[in-house]
Amino acid sequence: MKSKKILIIMLLIILILFYISNIRSIYTIDDMAYVIALGLDNGDNNNLELTLQIALHSSSDSKGSSSSQSSSTLTSTVDCNSISEGINYINSYIGKKLNLSYCKVIVISEKLAEKGINDYISTLINDIEVRPYCDVLISKCDTKYFLQNSEPYLEKLSAKYYENEEISEKITGFTQEISLLDFYNDYYDTFKDPVAILGDQNSLSKDNDGKTEKLGLAVFHNGNLVGELDYNETLWHLMVSNKFKNTVLTIPSPFSDSEYISLQISSVKTKKKINIINNTPLINCDVSVSARILSATMNSNYMTKENISEIEDFANSYLKSNITDYLYKTSLVFGADIDSFGSEAVKKFATQEDWDNYNWLGNYSSSFFNVDVNTKLRSSYLILGI
Amino acid sequence: MNEEKLNYLEAIFLIVIVMITHIILEFPNVIIKDCGTSSFINIIFITILVSLFFIFICKLFSPFGGNNILAISEYVGGKKLKKCTSIIYCSYLLFISSVVIRNFCENLKIVYFPNANLLMLIGAFILTAVIVNKFSSGSIVKANTLLVPLILLTMIVVFVFSIKQASISRFLPILGNGLNKTFLKGILNIYSFGGLIYMYLIISDLKNIQDLKKVGLTSIIFSASYLLLSVSSLLTLFPFLVKGSNVLSVYLSTRTIRLGKFLPRIDTIFMFIWIFNFLLYLSIIIYYVKKIATETFSVKNKSSLLYFTAFIIFVASLLVQNSLQTYFLENTVYKYFALLVVFIYSPAILIIGYVKKNKELKKAKVEI
Amino acid sequence: MNLFKKFASNVSSDNTNQYLFELGTLNNISDNSPSDKLKNQQVYSNIDVNLEYVNSRFNTLINSDVIIREFTINVKAKEFKAFIIYIDGMVDKNSINDFILKPLMLKNRANQYTGDEVISQAVANNIMVRKIKKFNVIDYVSDNLLPQNDVKKVNSFDKIAQDVSSGNCILFIDTVDFCFDIDVKKFDTRSIAEPKNEPVIMGSQEAFVENLRTNTSMIRRNLCNENLVIESLTVGKSDKCQCAVCYIKNVANSDLVAEVKYRLNNLDVEYLNGIGELKELIKDDMYSSIPEIMPTERLDTSINYILQGRVCVLYNGSPYALIMPVTLLDFLSTPEDYNLNHVFSNLLKVIRGISYFITLLLPGLYIAITTYHGELIPTELLFSIVSSRSTVPFMVIVEILLMEISFEIIREAGLRVPSPLGSTVGIVGALVLGQAAVEADIVSPILIIIIAITGITSFSIPDYTFSFHLRASRFIYILLGFFAGFLGIGIGLFIYLVNLCSLKSFGISYLSPYAPLSKVNNASYFVKPAWKRENRDEFLKPKEIKEQNHISMKWRK
């Protein structure tokens, strides 16, 4: 028993020594400044411009009951050669240690992305603090402008604003949630090319309030930005890659030129079949769409057998032409397989060596597409038609 | 004393903990790097091989009653061979424990304490294992029986959460890096079942000797299923691993778990649970080294032996200079050491002993 | 000037009126205890010698409550000198008067009868042959003249001393080297009341009292089993307090009973301060703060455990019973668990299990997370904590220790405070200290919540001694969390778990039935439905394992 006591005391001494040796590098939650967004842009002299959006918390008011969450933020910008150097510079004047554990989004400007961003992504994914599922966003405007104007419409809290973007994505389908890990994985993946969220000044709203939006996707190939998808093309991308959640699609009405029919599309499944003929991929897509009619006009009765089949046929041809145009854009203009057709193509190969030798991502630009759409109109909502 | 005898479940968990430790550290990474996308097939293949091997070992143990490998080596080659076997076993256990603890402490430094002193970290672990060995002998096994289900559960949680982001096409192309690497060179991957070394030692501690086969096969199946699950989840989550990147393998999977918006970095909790894993691993190794040395060299003062063992592990773990050396030791040196001790040397002794015993039994029958 | 002189002289002079007292060394103190020669002394035949001995042994010249009544008894018309000795306040005086003094002193037919006692008679050849009992004073007095139900013959002065101290009356008679030890106890004790410290809603409301005989009678009354054995032992050399060991003969393991009795009989102590000290002296692990014997004041708990095959020890003067052996899971059970529907009981058990971990670990985890692992906290909660802490000048460890110690002081003060002020202290402590501390920016509000939750969960642990152990261990985890974060807490928990695994309580493992894994069919933490409680706990190795038939509800078809 005595020896046990002595050993336990020795263990306590070791832990105390451990604490003492570590004491200068322990940062409690009070000593840290929390970064909620990180921005990278082209700086002066071809340097990197690092912008950090840091959460400011209001000190507690008299009763300690005021909202003390991230009600305001501070944006800080430096010129540096690398992300770590930039963080070091900002640490020197901010007064607290920067902590990237709560970083929700990484914003990279379009100009920087055209030069290639895999170095920055690799640095960030290697960092123990940065969470692998923070979003990656390519901004068409300046990064600093984007971060300063990313104010929520309905929320008081900037950090929550970034989290709530997921909701918009799930409802509209106009962009896709791409995390740092997704991007990094896709970069190394031989099946597909990476995409990132596209951000810009708000173009849909007529209020000219200068706030920002996330609409569309940025397409990468070999680590460089090669093009963009606007919000409609993003829809086709999500449909083809089986990541579709929800959207409202408005098609011209087959019954009248001046009318439009809005369809609530809730589920899209695409079956892909790939044949490789003379090293050229022939890609067949069977898209099954399930929709409900949202809009209704006074004299329309959509729910008759003929009308349903007419709307379905029209929707099929509308979707088919749009999807085909989109697919050829990805192959001819971008040369980037962002719909992961490679995961189907790989079934034709037995070993990794054969697959690597074929170089799917290089051969994608010569692909041919065959798209078939099958829309099933289930019903409308409350009014079936007169 | 009946209390010190292991029952069926305790013995299984004793072997499984070794496997889980290595799965957490590096096994899935190594297998994926070697075999690529055919790791799945490779693991099923080596599981079948190891099960057959184990059934063969059980047959070799059968005429000896409840004797463990040390007693059998004494029977085969006298005290010299027994001492030689003990030294080999002890050095194997000490080597692997020091490498494992160094590896884990380095990773703990990365995750928890970036600027901590490695000396103190390793010292704390080893001192805890020494303290725990001072308690009564059955207590480590009991603690093992209580903690291993928790650790296994956490591993299942990791795998379940990774299903969401998994894509089955990442198992393709099916033959990965080729037939050679999957089936021929891939045989060397049986070193992942290096935990079977305890089977040679615990037979004398089992309550019921007939349980040995059941214990062994169950633990092989457990270990294999965990290895399979971890490899599958890593393969499907991280395509870059096929090119080979040496990091704390299962920890990478835990970083991708999202419990809604609530808990941001849940990997910290998993690391906390794995601390128990490594403490158990170290305690069990020190316990068995003490046992082997006591049995072979008739040591009277067990405490000094305990401190000496701890000191050797401490010094050995500090000899390594950087991560590259650690990975080399763990992935190459340990591989061949395990293959040698568990799959070549011990079966050789058993085969010679079995043949010798059979001859004696035949002679005895003829004389009757 | 005169006043100044007086003042100066007062200040500078020694105060010779101060009362001085110092304890003398051992040589100066007269030793009043009986020397070894006087111990084991037997009763003398001569009553005068007995009287002198008794006067010196019981210090009757200075003890005001030791009464000696000398009188003459009449036996077969002969007179013998006699005296009784008893302690005033502990005896039933009416019993002594009516059933000891009257039949012996007053001349009546029984003590005046001079004839012979005929054992048998026979007629043979017209001659009657009678067998007559030889006259013996002791036998005659005990058989015919003492109409009292509990009379024993003793001849050892040690036994006499013990019994007089416990309330018996001793009768000495001249020419006889024995004396009569008559039980005439009557003294005021506390009546059976509700258990104050272990309340339940659905269960018996009877608790033990200080008197041993009352407690044993309660157990007998509620456990109507002829196999219930209540053995009496004495513990302590000076106070010779009675102990009762209760068990069921055909259920409890004999080795267990023998071990309990062995430990109780082999305690070389002068006296015991109470049952708590007895518990500390007979438990297995000397140094561990983890309780290995359960004290309980509830009657139904004790009966439940006795029926399972455990042993219950009662001690005269203490309203608590000791139950042994016990496991960790017993400390998280209440007697209500078997009275309620098993679903509700299991829910409560889950809550108690969670409370166990919260009481032990919550402050330690808080300090580890805020110091080393801040990334675990959800974003908005983190900002909330940081802003509430921004005006607090202390480190987290100082805050926690300050509040923990304050909470313990409040708890201790609440126990000691006189009852009219009891509720006031609660209000002062909780509202003023906690709220005011937050408003003065000494501590942060989140810490008050942590401390309050920890305190409340410690009250949900049913056993008082066990919750004490958790309260004490909590500080260790706070320190470990502060020094090494999750690593420190992990190391602490690991050593704690291995310690628990190594503990034994009277031969059974402390973490039974989970370590070593015994047949979980028989025993587990969770309560089975009433119709499935077929077997007793296997780890107790009872003589009879079956508790219930496989189909216990025979009325169901």
C-alpha cells in the first residue's frame, strides 16, 4: 500500500510538471479569438491576402442576461506568403490567440482560384483546428468585400448565418454544400473533379443592399478554376449526380405561351450506364423525376389524363435539352467530370493500374451523352382543377 | 486460485484489445496502401488463413493439457529453450509496447497538447500502467472486460456515421493493386493478427481449456470484422489514402462525424476513450512480461521486475527520434517481428513438441 | 497621573487571577481501573466479602445511581442475608419490588414451607419409599421464589459488571458462590419513527432505533422465518456493547457468516464510538474511501438483504444496521426499486447511474474542456460562456474551487445549524452567495449552474457514505482536469476503475455481477419484473439459490 501511495504521488507530480511545462502554451477559452470565416485573395506583389472574420462577443451587461453571442464581427486583413504566416501576423496585433475551430467557411477569390488552390486546401486540411466540413466558396467579388457583407437578413448572429445557408441549399437547390473534405477528396479522386460553392453580390434581389449570396458552383480541373455553373446548371448537376434534394422548377406552359407552370420537384434519381468504345466514353443517363404542380391558373385543370401526359412530355423534353446542354458544357468547355461518371466507368476495369493508365478525367472531354428523362407528375397540392 | 482464471469472455477481450489498438493506430492505412481498393478481399483472405492456422495450433496444443508455450518449450529443449522463448516473447512485447505508446503519445500531442513535453506524456502513461499492476492481478482483466465493450461500441459509432458519406464505388476497381499484392504479397498482412501471441500464453490461465478454440476463433472473427469495417469506412471516405498517407487512421474518420450543428469536434471524445484503450494495452503487456519473467526466471521480488520493465519501455520509447522512424518501426520492423514470433517460431516449437509427445505416447502404448 | 500609573501597572503586571490547569503525567494520576487481579474474579460464598468487592468495583461510594439494597431472605423458614445491586433509571422498580423483594422478604407459604420436595414415591410391601430432593438454596430460590421470566445464574464478576451496566438486577445470597442475574430492564428510548435520512415514497416507514432489542424485535416481526438467526456478540473492552448478527441459516453462506463473526470477535478495542467506527474496523480495504459495507436505518432494506443471503449487524446505541457483503450497484439502489413497476424502477436506476457520473466528473470535465478542449463546445454556447466570463478576474480553477468549497461549507453549516434557522441558511447560501457572487463578477453564471447541478445530483445518490466518497473524489478530478485535461481525467478514471475491480467486500468482488462476469440472468443493475425474480444473486453463493418458481403466478392459466 505504501508503494502504491508513493507511485500515485509520483504520478501527480508528473502531471503537475506536465502542466508547468505546458503552462505557457495553454490557451483557455478566454484567451482565444474565434475565427468564423477565412478569406484568401490575390494580394499586392503576387502575395496572398488573408482576411479573417473574427467573432466579437459583447461583454455581459449588468444582469448577464443579454444576448452575448456573436452579434458582431471584426474583419482583419494582412498580406502574407502563406496562410500560417498570415495568421501569425494577425496574432501579433489582435491581442488573443486565433482559433480556427469554429471557421464555417473558406472564401477564395476567383482570381486566386484560377491560379490553383490545392496548396491552400492541403494546408487547411492538415490543420488540426480547421474542421473538415467547413464550406469552400469561390467568390466572384473581392474576398474582403464578401466577408464584410455576409450579413444575415434574418439572423443577428453571423456564425449562425453561415450554418443556415444549408437550409437555403436544401430548399432551392441553387447551390451545393461543398465542404473542405469533399473538395480535398475530389481533388485526389480519380472518379471526379472538384466543385466549390460560388458566391457573389446579391443579383437576384432588387434591393441593392450590397449583401452577398451563394448561387451556383465553381468548377475545377487539375486544381485550377475552369468555369462556373449558374444556378440553373447547378440544378442539372445535382440531378445528374444524385445529390438532388428539392427545388421549384418553372417551365413554360404547354397550353399557353404566356403562362408558366411551377413544378415542385422532390426526388430525382439518375441511372448511369457507361460504355467505352475506342477509348471514348459513351454515357447514358436515365433521369427519373417525381414532381407536383405548385402553381395553378383559374381555368386550368391539370389533373386530367391528357393534360398530365402533355405536361410530363413537355417537362421531359425541357429537362432533356437542358441536361444535355449542361453535360456537353462540362465535357467540352470545362473538360471536368463533376458528376462522378468515373465511379460507373471504373466497373469496366479490373485493377488500379489499368484505371490509372486509362486516365478517365483526361478522356472525359471526348465523351458522348445520351439523356432520357422520365417525369412522373404525382398531383398538385390543394386544388386539383376545375 | 480459481479467481485468477480467465473465463471465456475475458480471454476474448484480452486478445481483441490488442487488435483494436493497432487498428486505431495504423493497420487500415498500411493495408490500404499495400492493396489499394482490394483491401476488403485481402482481409477476408487473411482471416480465412489465420482461422485455419489457429485450428492447426489448437490441434498442436491438444496433447499438452493446460500447458502454455513456455512449458512446452521447456519440454522440447529444456530450460535453455524456455529461457530463449521467454526472452523472445518479452522483447517482442516490450518492443511493440514502446513503439505503440510512442506513436500514440505523438498523436495525442498533435490532437490535445501541441506544445507538451513528450517525456511527461509517456511517463504518465507508463506510471499509470505500473500503478495499475500493483493492484490485485485479476483487476486488470476485469477492467479490460468492462472497458472493451465501450471501445468496440465507439468504433461502431464511427463506422455507422461514416456510412452517410460512403460510396460503394470506391471499392472499385475490385482487384486494387493487382492479384500479386492482394493474394501473394498480401499474405504477409496476417501480421495484423499479432494479438494471437496471447493465445500461446493464456491457455494455462483459462478456466476451461476446451474453450481455447472457441476463444481463439471468436476473437479472430471479432478482430477481422473490426478491421474490415475500419478499412471499408476509410476506403469509402478518403480516396487519397489509396496513394498512401500515414496518419492516425480511425481518427480521420472521427473528424468527419457531424451530429447536426450541436457538437463541433467530436473526435476529442473518441480520443478520450482511446486513452483507456492504450492504458489497458500497456498494463496488459507489463502484466504479461512480469508473468513470463516470473515463470521462467523464478523472480522473487516482483516489484523490482515491474519497475525494471516500465523503465525499459520508457527508455525504448524515447529512443525514436521522429515520426518517420516510428512509422518505419511499426509498419516494417513490427511486421516481420510479429510474423517471426507468432507465425513461425511459436508454431515450430509446438510442432516439434507435438511430434515428440506423440512418439512418447506411442512408445508408452507399445510398452503396455 | 494616578490613573495613568494604574493603567500602566495593569498592562504590565501578570494577571495572577488566571485559572491554571495542566494535565498530569501518567505517574501522577491514580489508576482507578480494576487491576488484573480483580478481573475474572468469581463470586465469593461470604456475602460480606461480596458486598465489599461490589462496593469497590462499582464505586458505590461516589456513584449516585448504583443502588445496593441489603435484606434478609426467608428460605424454608431459615433466614439468609442477601443484597441486590442495580442502577437507578435503568430498571423497572415495580418488577424488583413485586417479583424479587416481596417473594423473598415477606413471609409467605412458599418461603415458609419446611417440608421436603418429593421427587418420586413408591409403595412396596406396604412400605412407602420416597425419593426426596436434597435441599439447595440456589435451586430452591430460582425454582420457587423468583417468579421472574429471565433469570440466569452467574458467578463471574466481569459478567455481573456487564449486565448491571446494561440494566439487570443482581441478587447475592449468603453462603452461595453464585448469584442471580435478573433481567428487569426498563428505560426510556426513542420510539420507532420514520427514517429521516433515507426517505422513500412507496415503502415501509419504519426505521431502527438505538435500543438493540427493539431493533431485533422489529426484524423478527417482519421476517417471520424460524430460520432467522440473531446471534449476540460483545465488542469493546470498556463499554462491552452488544452486537447482534442476523442472517437466515439455510440461505446465507456459512463461510460468510463465520467470517463476519470472526472479524467482530477479534477486535481489540477499548470502546467504539458508534457503528461507523465498527464499520471501519471490519471492512476489507483499510485505506480506501470507497464504502464496502452499507449502513442503513431502514428496516425493509435490511430485511430485503437478509432474505437475499447477506448478513446484517446491529449495534446497541446506534440506529443503523450494517449490511455485508455489498457491491457498487447496491449503493445505487433503493428499497423502492422492488416496490415499483420495473419500468419505473429501471428509469430511476438509469437516472441514478447518470447522477453518479455527473457528481464525480462534471466540474472536472468543465475545467478540462474550458482549459484544453474548448473546441468541443458548440459555437453559440461557447460565445455565451466567453462573454459571461469576460468580467471574471479569476482563472477557472480558482472559481471552481471557490464555489465548490463554499457549497460544501453551506452544506455542512446546514447540518449543524439549529432548526429554527435551518431554512434561513438555505436561502442565504443559495440566493445571496450564488446570485451575489455572479452580480459582483466573482464567478460566472455558467459555473453556478455546474456547481448546482453537481450538488443536486449528489443528493440523488441513495447512500450517504457513498455520496461522501463521490464528493471527496470530485476534487481529485478537478485537479486532474486542470493539470492535464482529458488525459488527466482519463488516467484518474482508469486507476479508479481498476481500484474498484480490485476491491472485495467479504469475499465477493465489488463490481459483481459485471466483473467477473457471472451469469447475468441472475443479477444485473436493472430490476427484473416481479414475476421473473426467480433466483438469488449467484455471486453471494447462497445455500438456496431459488427465490421464486418459474411460474410464480399460478392463478394465470
